[in-house]
Amino acid sequence: QVQLVESGGGLVQAGGSLRLSCVASGFIFSISTMNWYRQSPGKERELVASITGASDTTYADSVKGRFTISRDNTKNTVYLQMNSLKPEDTAVYYCNVRKTRHYWGQGTQVTVSS
């Protein structure tokens, strides 16, 4: 079965950095498009970044130039490097893959203090 396990969240001051990791299993990782979403209280879940099996990347406008998504197919892991963090980046971050349906990790909390 598909499993996605995130780690790396935490509390950081504005301007700081964090790196999130997501270890995947249960599907062919190397050819799968992997996504990072986030959700803040009272807001809808939003797509932050995506990376295809060919490592093509896309980003939400709000994080362009600050966040970098990458993958290591030898470790079945996708990363989200977050730099120049802002208080508005505070959210639960979720790893995602879409197969016959969406699969989600358990989420990892990122809190950015001002």
C-alpha cells in the first residue's frame, strides 16, 4: 500500500530555513510526480510545489524563489527546502502523490514566528 511519511517541520523565526522530507513506499517512486501541499487554519489546502519523474518543477507564486523541491530516487524521498520563511508560511505541510486517487502523508507542522 502507498505510504508517505513526512518529517522536518518545526518552529523557526522569520527569515529562517527548514527542510522537509517525505519518504515514499508502495508505488514506483521514480516515475511519479510528487507534490507538497500546505494547509493553514481556516484555509483550503493549497499546492506549494511539484516535481515530475523527470525532475521538472513547478511552484506556487507565493513561494517562488524561496522554496525548492527536489527528489532522490535512490532513497524514494522528496524534499522541500524552504528559505526566507515568512509568518504566512505557517501551516501543516503534506506530501502527496496521485495515483487512482490522492494519497497523503500525516503532515508536518511548520510554524514561523515574526
